[in-house]
Amino acid sequence: MKGAVLWFAVIAAGAATFAVKLVGHLLPRHWLAKPQVARVAALVTVALLSALVAVQAFTSNGHVVLDSRVAGLAAAAVALVAKAPFVVVVLVAAVVTALLRWAGLP
Amino acid sequence: MAVATGLYGISFGALSVVAGLNVAQTMALSLLMFSGGSQFAFIGVAGSGGSPGAAIATATLVGVRNALYGPQVAPLIEVSGPRRLLAAQLTIDESTAVATAQRDPAAARAGFWWTGGGVFVLWNTFTLVGALLGDAAGDPRRYGLDAAAAAAFLGLVWPRLSNPTARVVAGAAVVVALATTPVLPSGVPVLLAAVVALLIGVFWRDEPARASALQEEVER
């Protein structure tokens, strides 16, 4: 995606996300305030984010690839266990990966 | 919270530019979408070569939890007309958490508007800072920024893994996404993982839920 197509996607996704928020304000309260709905919605969020971790860390151009990103992600997990703030988690992953690439690894 | 929002916004802005959006498109996401998880999801799919449909669908699905905040927030703030649109846009994790934690209605209203408005200003300001930094960085791989994007998703999902079902879903999502990546168009494996979560969520009940369902059965 680039140019006009990317702009279209940005605006459409923004509109869709806003519509989802608005629906929560407009629908009758008892429709959404059910434990089962909340539970399934939470699990869908977990699945999407977990799948995005896997795709970002272990794939490249449609192939499963193991490279320096794996070490970066492992370092990020250690930072999360140590309760580091979000930006530290992100930076640790970048620094570890960059150092390994600088040392000649893929 | 202000510092956390600022640093989170910088991360988003930089990674968005690295994923191939320009500074204006990155700002459009923060202004229009205004929901961190959805924005990261959009740039994740777009950055890995996904189609517009996959990017839109993934961002929207990650934002579905915001719809569940509406019924909690609406009775507290009691707005009508055009201000309802503004309230909807500001209905996010932080403003909902602050509003619902207040005991008296005036404090809940103030908490919602000040938190929502404050995060909106900070988030957009720091998105711009991050986008400009990302624009100046050059080759993203050299600085490990592709791994930083993976770490950002790990950081977003981490606090949501506190119950066993969530961990099973996370594991299944990783397996499904990696197994189908070689055979499906980019972006589709992530959506397929959401379908798996939906099936697990509907058909595999947690122990307490199953016990109470049995109880209802017995009482009938």
C-alpha cells in the first residue's frame, strides 16, 4: 500500500474505529454489557496482538524466518518481566537487534 | 500517566513512519483513530505488506473493546447531541478507567473529559515528535526497529495474559499466524487468529462459567 490507497485505508480505518466507539454510546446498554461479550472481545484482542507479535518477529516477505529479531524480542520479554515501562521494552528490543546486526548476524 | 502516554506516542510515531506511512498519514491515524492498540495494528499489517482490507479489519477488531466502554461511560457523563460524538472519540482505555473509578458523578464527568482531552493532546503531540524522529532515522533494520515493532505488540498483549484461557488463545494465535503465513496473503493470518479466538471464546468456557451453566441446567 502507498499513496492514495494508503490514504484511503488510513481514513477508512479511522472512520471504522470511531464508528465502533460511537456504537458503544448509542446501543441500548444491556446489549453490550454482558460478561460473555466482554470475554470474547478480550480474547479476540489477545489473539490479534499475539499474531502480530509472531508475524513481526518471525516472518519476512511471507516466509517464517529466524534472525536477530528473536533475540530482541526475548530481551523485550525480560524487560516486561522486570516491569519496565513500555518505551524501555521497545528500545531494549531495538538495541539488542541492532547490536547483533552490527556484529554481522542477519 | 502523562509521561507514559508521551513515550508511547513517540514509539508509535517512529514505528509508523518506519512501516511506510508518511508523517501526515501517521498524524491522521492518531487524530482520527485515537486508540493506541488499533493504530499499532494498522501499521503492523500495512508495514508487512498487507492489503487495505486486512489493515482496516485488524485495526477495527482491536478497537472493538472501545465499544464495550460506551455502556460504562455514557450513563456517567450524560451527554447528548454533537457532544456525544466528541465523547465517543475520547472513549478509550484511560478515560474509561478514570471515569469509572470516581464515586461521585461530577468527579466522573470531570475525570472523563480531562483524561480523554489530555491524552488526546499528548498522544498527538508525541506522535508528531516520533514521526519526525522516525523520518530522520533512515534504514529501519539497521536500528532494529523491525524488532521494536514486535516488542511493542508484546508490550500491548502482556497485561492481557493474566488468565489461562487468554494464554491458550495467545499460543494458538501464534501457531495459526506462523503456520498460515507462507500460504495466505499478508495480513490474513492475523485475522485468521482472531477467528480462532472467537471459536475458543464461544465454545470453550472457563471453569466458573461452566459450573454456573451446569447449575442453571440443574435448577431448570
